[in-house]
Amino acid sequence: MIKDTIAAISTGMTNSGIGKVRMSGPQALEIADKVYRSPKGKTHLLHADSHTIHYGYIYDGEQLIDEVLVLIMRAPRSYTTEDMVEIDCHGGVVVMKKILETAIKYGARPAEPGEFTKRAFLNGRIDLTQAEAVIDVINAKNEYALSSSVKQLRGNVLEKIRQIRKNIIGNVAFIEAAMDDPEHINADDFGEELKVSVEENIKAIQKLLDSADNGRMIREGIKTVIVGKPNAGKSSLLNSLVGDERAIVTDIAGTTRDTLEESINIHGIPLNIVDTAGIRETQDVVEKIGVTKAKTFAQDADLIIYVVDGSTPLDENDREIMDMIRDKKAVILLNKIDLDLQTTKEMLENMTQHPVLEISAANQQGLEDFEALIRDMFFGGKLSFNDEIYITNIRHKEALSQALESLNLVLDSICAGMPEDFFSIDLMNAYDVLGGMIGESAGEDLIDTIFSDFCMGK
């Protein structure tokens, strides 16, 4: 049982137009009533109706602190399902801290990071996936990450996982009943029936796992690496995409010796772009290190942008790069099309089997086609997720992977003709892992770790 009342500043700790101090717990209304005074002194918040707003002043004894609006939310119709009070005050850091100190003086205690949302979880209003979606909404870097997080906040992941768990526990219940009462419940042919059910659950979990890579890119951004020979125009491309002279551009080959990282948005899609050293055979020790780093970054990339200098013929360095990107998601940019071309689009398409676009990075020619291609590659040309569920949390991905492994073991046991009690062990493993994912069987340490990442007033 949660018996204490917590308080925290919920807006940023910088001077701004307005600030918000919130309280939650059984004494929230009582504390608010002690520090609030209406203009005529007649309103008592202790008896105020839920979801009402009251104009007045905050006092510490006889000391006037600020002019405020106070929002009253009675249990269970609040964010935490407890009595809650939110004090809208002026947004100065000093005045917000003074109101918080006054609330603590009259009976509240300082909230821990994420404790308001933690109470919402502990009181059963949201599950763990929804709680984690709260911090994702706050930290969303683009509209797609926001859209995905809001859908999780509304419970779409919870609903899907509960469906799978309900199916699993139903099968376990039948097996246990058949083992307890074999005279009346016949489980002789249950293996084939269970096989169909488990395969459906595996398919559902695999679909969620398949979304995890896109989910990570939605949340964190697409790891994009620019590669090419020296002087191909990689740095000019980066500068054009960023809209600033971030990289040094000269006619001297090998100007870029190290990686240069920038983040940009294309149609709302975040790209974390890394400009790398030109890939070529070299005896220069520093340049060699840069080439090695370029190859390493390319191996881990979600997307490779291969910039080709169209004014020069292809050579062994180009062929090495083509081999490197053969099985990667890549775009070929045939650069310097404003010059006499020694390499053609058709040649590159035949040699790489990747899409090729003609551009002039220096003149920003063809970049709109490049942006449209990025959108189409990652989202099939659709700029809305509709009702798709995307797994954006690594903890969720790990839980789903463990559940999938357990269900595959069930299939192995069925095919091997094992007794029914073998099925129950792995079915319950999957059930428990998925329960931990949504918080229905999560340990205290896990819960504390998740909410420790939240800001103080959330």
C-alpha cells in the first residue's frame, strides 16, 4: 500500500512563462488546502470537486509565495489513480522550488525519478510497456517515434502480448487438468492441436520481432554511412544534406582522415550520418586508420550511401567498395553529373544491383530524388504507420526472443513425441517471460531500473 504523498516540479528547471508543481497521494488535497488561499478566503480545496481549477495564492504561513491556478483530481480519476494536485505557477526556478519546499514542509516528500508513472503502474492503470512508452514520448526525436510511442502508450503492445499469454495459459491449463484427471479428460491427440496453437503464437511473436529493426531506427535514427573514394564528393554531400559547411572540401584527395557525424531529418525520418575517409590503398599511416574506420562503420550501418565520382573511370578501389556493400542496404549516388561522365548510371546498376541516382552534390542537384528514395526504402513510400506495432525497446525485443525460443522448444517436444508435462515447462517459460515484459511478473529490481530513467516530476 502506498501511504505517503509525493511532490515534484514537473516542468523544466529553467526560467519560463509557467511552471508546474504536482503532488500525488492520500494527503495531497490536505496539503494543498493548507498552502492555498482563494482571493476571498472562502474556497477550501479539501472539499473541492474533482477536475476543477481554482484561482488563488500559495502561502507559507503568512508569507505570500505566488499567484497560481490549482487543479484538483480525485482518486481514481488521475494519472496515478491517487488524489492529485497540480499547481500552475509562474515559471521562475526560485518560485517553483519555494512552492515545492512548502509542499514538503506541510507533509509531502520529494518524489523519486519517475515515481508518478511508477505509481500509475503499481496501481494498475498502465502496464510496463505503457510506462516505458511515456519516456519514449518525452524523448521522441521525430514524428514517427512519437506516433509509435503514443500507440504503445495506448496499450497496443499490451493487448497483443495479453492475447498470446491467454492462449498459452489456456493450453497449460488443459494439460494440467488432463494430467490430474486422465479418466475424464483425454489428451491423447492434444499434441497436434497444441502444435497449431503454438505455431500461431510463434508467428505473432516473430512478426513483432521483425518490426524491431525498424522500431530501433524509428526511435534512434538510421545509422547512415557515406563511403567512396577520395574526392568523390562525400563531404560536399554531407554539407548539402546538413545545410552547413560541416566538412572541409578541397581538391586535395584524402582531406577527410577521420569520421564526421551529423544528424538530419528527411521527411521526418532521422538519419545519423557518418562521413568517412576515402577508401583507397595508401601508405599514409593516418589515412590508413581512417580507411579502416570507414570499413568498420560501413559494416554496422543500416544504410550505406556510396558516392561515385562520375568524372573518373571505376578502378580497383571502387570494386572493393562494391564488394563491401553487396549484401547491405545501399544507395549509389553518381556524383558530378555536371562534368563529362566517365562512369554511367547503367554501369553502376549492372555492377551493384542497388538503386543509382544521378546528383551534383556541390550544386544540390538530384537531392530531392535521394530524399524520396530514402523514404521509400524504409517505409515503402508510406508516411503513416497506420495500426502497425513497432517494437522500439531492447528489453521488449529480448523478452520476445526468449519467449520464441521456449515456444520452439515446445514444437521440438511435440515432434519428438514427448509427454505432455514437457510441453508445460516450456509453455510456462514463455508465459512468464512475456509477463515480465508487460510487468505482470516483473521483479522489483527491474521496475526500479526502468523508472530510474524518468525525469523527477513524471
